Amino acid sequence: MAHVKIEERSSEVLVIQVVAYRVFGSDRDGAEEAMNELSRRRDEGDDFPFEATIEEKIKELPVVEDNSKQLGLLFSMMKNFKVSG
């Protein structure tokens, strides 16, 4: 898979990075970078409701004992998002 610069990632993909960190504790640096990029976009006039979207996506994940099931659901969410745009 080719590396996509953070500036080229869709807001939805950035949200998934934050959700992955919040749910699984994975890639803190990537989540911080994603939040910084989402904030930068907002400062430039983007009206994507990333805070609400993050909370919605977390609520969509059921609380389960087996993290592999949550991970599967997170990957499923990612398939529905575009990679750039």
C-alpha cells in the first residue's frame, strides 16, 4: 500500500485513525497528527464535524471482551470511507 500524505487523506480516514487510538490505544502519534490535521482544516474553513463523527464512530462499536471483533468492525468502517478528498 502506498503511503498517502496526511494532507491528502480524507477527513473520514483521519477520524478512523483517532477512533483506533481511542478504542485500542494504537498509534498515538498518528492520532495526534490526524487531530492536528482536522483542526488545521477547520481553521481553514472546513466544516466537517470531526468531534461528533469521532464520538458517533466510537458509539457504533459494541463493547466486547474480544478486541479482535472490534478491530474487525473498525476495518469494516474503513471500507466505507474514501481514502482522499
